[in-house]
Amino acid sequence: MTLVKRWFAGLLSALFVVATVGCAHDTTVGQKVDDSAITAKVKTALLADPDVKGMAINVETVNGEVQLSGFVDSQAQSARAKDIASRVDGVSRVVDKTSVKSK
């Protein structure tokens, strides 16, 4: 895929997300954009941390409240992910719904 096509696909994806994110919630367009930015920042921070498997953790944000879900290897990973998310600008609260994998 060429760079222009990738850029265009990314732009269309972003517009789709912004247009549909709040369908089930009473939020403004500005809040939806803010929530999308918070989600991206949290996901980036999780991916950058070597102790957290960021790819296995899902992030959703509504009105500044971040929900983490997915599977982690230990309770320590879960706590670390919650700590990382809580330090991101704009996050008002973190709800941890991650589950520790059974061995």
C-alpha cells in the first residue's frame, strides 16, 4: 500500500471513529475527540512499557474515564497498567477489568 493510500485509510478510519464513538453515550463531538486522544495516549504508554503487554490490553475512554480490559500474566501487570493509565493527562478515573491468565 502506498503512503498516500495508508494516510487516506488512516484519515477515513479516524473520521469513522470520531463519528461513531459516542453513539451510545450523551457526549459532545469535542469530548469524543478528547476521549479518542486519551485512548491513544494510554495505549501508547502501555505499549512503551516493557513490563506490560500492551497489545493484550484493550482501552476504552468515555468522558475521561478509562476502562482497561483483556488478559495479563499477573496481578502486578494489571496494577502497573492501571498506574500507567492513571498518569496520562486527561484521565479522570481508571476502571480495571483486566483478568489474570490462569496457568
